[in-house]
Amino acid sequence: MRKSLALLLVLVLVLSLGLVGCGQKEEAPKDETKTEAPADGGKMELAFATGGTSGTYYPLGGAIANVWNDKVEGVNVTIQPAGASVENINRVSAGEVDLVLAMNNIADNAFKGEGKSFGGKAIKNFKAIGVVYPEVIHCITLKDSGINSIADLKGKAINPGPPGSGTFATAMPILEAHGITPKDFTAKPGSFSDAVAGLKDGNIDAAFAVVSFPSSAVLEIATTNPVKVLEIKGDEFAKLQETVPFAAPFTITGGEYNGQDTDATTVTLQAVLYVKEDLPEEMVYNLTKQMYENTEEIAKGHARGKQINVKNALAGVTTPVHPGAAKYYEEVGVK
């Protein structure tokens, strides 16, 4: 009797294990290189590289990220301060971050492998979402400096912007267009905060900044030290366009900055949002849609939100557009 009972228990156990084994499914191998939304309904963490904390990219990026986190299901976007355009393109290409802001001319150089910033190596594994706002090149000196043009900067101390930034990469061809080589001035590169401090304490004679207009950094300098905007126009502008074809004229309105009472002609480029090429199409569609359809909400966090306009989304974008963004533009009729 005991032997029969023991045999019965063994049979039941064997059958149970067999049924469990039959119920298991083989899992397909996971592609570790592809970015996918969490299958468990959790949020996907996205890193958004912007710029220095005293520039426009960082606070504006924060305002955009707040809208995304509120309105795009399944994502949590965290902004990071960064060296801006050149560094950002390198980082998104390396997969270190998911989204970046960068100047359109810098991204175009990267994609084509042109210019000095990327060592002649073409970088193609990133995609554009679209234009965020126009960036204005400011070359600033103090009103009483005795400097009246960029050509006057020979022999002077200049902050050409943070190394690895679009400001730095754009300042050099501007100086060259005015006949100034790196040997002709003392470079004191640094952030916009460094530029503000340097002009105030006399450590530098002029500073470049590629920022929005009006610029909070320039306004800060002008509060205690009236400023002068050094113009980029005429033959020098034509020479600049040979190396920076995206450059377009821009008028800095007189009276906006203390000390600059008359209009000044300078140059504008475009700040564009770029992403890793493997971000899911539906996710990028939603990111694109919510950014362009919630500009008033973004503007509550940063005034440049008012300049985000879907009609201008592809103006000056020459690198490939992410399929998710392209899907949104097709829906709203932007070509």
C-alpha cells in the first residue's frame, strides 16, 4: 500500500513538472543597441544635453522638458548642462544622451565631415526634429573700450566662447573674415558667465556669444557697464558666408542694450533639436507634436518659447529628419 502511494506521488510530480515546462515560451534575443519604450508600462528615461547654465539652451531646454514630462506618456526627460553644439553632436552620436540642442551649421559640418570641429570625420547617426529658435551672434565690447569694429580686435584679449561650443566654432571664421588669425589675439575661452565677469573686471576686451535676442547675459553686463555691439556686415559678411553658408543678416535693435543706442547688423543661425536615430518613431512623433503645440506653456518657463514655430521647423535643417518628426510635419502640412 505504501509502495503504491509513493509511486502515485512520483507520477503526479513528474506530470506537474511536464505541464510547467510545456507552458514556458522561449524569449527572443533582445537587441541591446535599440532604444525601446519600457514593456512594463514604466517611463523611459531620456537625457537631454543643452548648454551652459548662463546661456539660452539650458533654461529653454528645461522648459521644453517640463512640457514633455507633463504631456508625453511614458517618458521622463532630464536636462543636462553641456558645452553646447559641438559637444552635444558628439555625445548624441556616441549614445551618451538621447536629445540635444545644436546650431544648424555645426550639425551640417558634422554630417558632412567638414570644418575643424570634428576632425574631418563624418557623423551621421543622429536625426533632426526641427528648428527651436533663431540664434543671434553677439560680439560685445564695452562702450568706452575704444574698439569700434571686429577688425579692431587685433592684439586684444577675446573670449570666443566655451571650447566645444557652437559659439567657439563660429567665432573663429568671423574673426578670419575680418582678417584676424588666432595669432593676432589672446584667446581666453570660457562660458557666458566668464564673459560677463571678464568684461566687467577688464580681463577681456570683447566676447562672443551665440544666444537668443535679447540676451540675458548681455543685459547683465549692460546693467552696470554700457556695451557696444560690433557689427558683421558688408564684405566681411560675404566672406563669412563662404565658410558659414547658413549665416543670415540680423538686426539688433538699438536701445535694447544699455549703451547700444542705434541698430547694429550681425548674423543669425538656427538652434535645432536633434535626437538619437534609434529613438522609437511614435515617441519622437509625440515629442515633436507636444513641443510645437505647447509653445505658450514653454514660454512660461522661458521667453524663447514664443519663437518656437512649426512653420519654421525645417528652415535651415539640411540633415535627415527623424521619421517620427516627419510624420508630424506631414500631418500639419509642413514641407
